Amino acid sequence: VKAAEAMASMAHEAPGFACHHLLIEGESGGGDELKLLSALDVVRGMECALTPRSPAACSGKELAHIHQVAQMTACMAMKDLRQVVQLEAESKLGEAFRVLRERRQNCALVMDRHGS
């Protein structure tokens, strides 16, 4: 939950910026144990915490936050298709990189001429 909160706060501090990775320090706090978490790692951890008898199962306030997030609608957290960068399959990578940089995105929906 702390990782998800950190990613969300970074996105709020710099509108249009998407944080997809987070460097975290291990439990000891001495800087000797660093880990790189992706947004997918955070989702997997939250999903696992909701699974009964999971080794990652949470309790108390943290679990209540995860349950609250799980009840949110997709449109509250995910982009509408109109906001996603869309490229034709024949687009050159240079053009794709330019559009991604300009739109401050890290992925694009690629479609052929028939829209699939």
C-alpha cells in the first residue's frame, strides 16, 4: 500500500507524469537492500493481500485500504481509450518515440489499418 501511495503522490505532484517503477529500501533501512518495484508488482501484491491464507495477507488498516481500492471503478484509475497513444502498425519507431515523449506516456496501442 505504501508503494502504491508513493506512486500516486508522484503522479499528483507532476501532472501528466506516470510513475511505473519505484526504488525502495529494505526493512533494515540501511540502504544495503534495495529493490525496484513496478506498478505491476504493486498490483500483484495488493491482489495477493486480498487472498485468504496468503503469506502476504494483510490485516487491519492496510487491508481496509486495499479493499477500498478493489471497490473502485476502472475509470477512476485507468485511462480512457481516447487518452492512450494510438499508432498504426506501420508507424516508424522514431515517430512512436517522439509521440510517447511528447505525450509523456510509456506505452501505445498499436492497430493495423482495419482497427484491430
